[in-house]
Amino acid sequence: MEHAGLTPEKMAESLTGVFVGLNHGDYQFVHIDAEAFDGPYGNTGTNSCFASGRISYALRLHGPAVTVDTACSSSLFATHLACRSLSDGESDLAFAAGVYVMMEPRRFASASAQNMLSPTGHCHAFDAAADGFVSGEGSVVLLLKRLPDALRDGDRVLAVVRGTAANQDGHTVSIATPSVQAQSMVYRAALAAAGVEPGSVGLVEAHGTGTPSATPSNTRVWPRCTASTGPAR
């Protein structure tokens, strides 16, 4: 917020939305193990809805406060919802955030049992040696604004979101297995929303988990989208 030249006083009472992507609720397990979950803050201190709601409360914001969990795409989907809220006029500003903190080892024992985690401790994205992913912690918050409004107000614009799209893999081999067809569809939908030709794209940031199931999917999706136009020169 300060990086954007805004202060809490300027933000107060504004139509600013807060959209947070949050995967897993490890802090709830910490509270339960400490026998503190039935205490006064067991509810408001651990429920995922307060990840966004507490920001709105602290800054006195009146836009939507939404916490979403769509697994690996949670932060991107939060950004998608933030952009839609701005486009619809529901919000004049929007925070789009993603956070992941590892506090619960039992969850990783389960993931390891499903062969999701790399036994070598390395993420071999787009590699025949792909054997699973390696988790890391982090958080990020973007402040989004309609481009005409940002230009009008003389804001520093770091990047422009041309278009977004969302869908779901549907029924695949397993609930965690991606669908090349569905992912190709959402790529095309995002390009259409942005008004961008596939062949003009010079850089693609892929999921790149390095799992045996996702790596082939990642490498096949983009060529499908550029098949009719050819790759960027």
C-alpha cells in the first residue's frame, strides 16, 4: 500500500476489495494441539475468512472481503476475482493476495504417501526426472486499480492485467490430475479476454510443479493454444 503511495487514512471508508488466496489451515491444527481452539480466539483467530476480513476491518475498507482456496491456483484465482470486482464497478481498488505458511508436518506426510513430494528434494519441472514438488513459504499482495483511473490519478503502474479466466479440470484420472483439454480452454479464454493473439506472447510462466502427472500436461497445453497461429517470433 505504501509502495503505491497510499496511506491508511486515504484508504479508509473506500470501496477497496480484499481477495486472499489461502491454501490449508495449519494454524487451526496448532490451536487444537495446544488445546486453545475452544478459547476466545479459536474461531476468529483461525478461520480462513478472517485472512481477508481482518484486513478490511483494520483498514476500514468497504469492498468485498473474500478468502478463496483453489489449491495451487488460489492466489491467481484471488487475482481473477479482484479483476472482476474492479471491472464490475464493485470495487474501486482491490488487494489481491496469496499466502502459504507451513506449520503442520502431518499434511506433508499425507502428501508424501500420495507421491506428490519429491523424494530428492528438488523440483524437476519440464524434466524426465520429474518426481514431485517441493513446498516453500511465502506471501505477496498486489494493489489493483482500473487502468484509466490509475492514469488519471498519476499512479505508478508496474504492470497491466490484460485479461483473466478460470475453469476447472473436471473428471480426470484422479482429483489431483490436470486436464490438458480444460487447461487449454482456460488459456484460450484468458487470451480472448485480453484481446491477445497466442502467437504474440513472448513469455509464459507455467505451473511447473515437477510432478510426473503435471509436467506432461504443462508441456502440451501451450503448443495447443498456438497451433493455429504459430509461436511468437
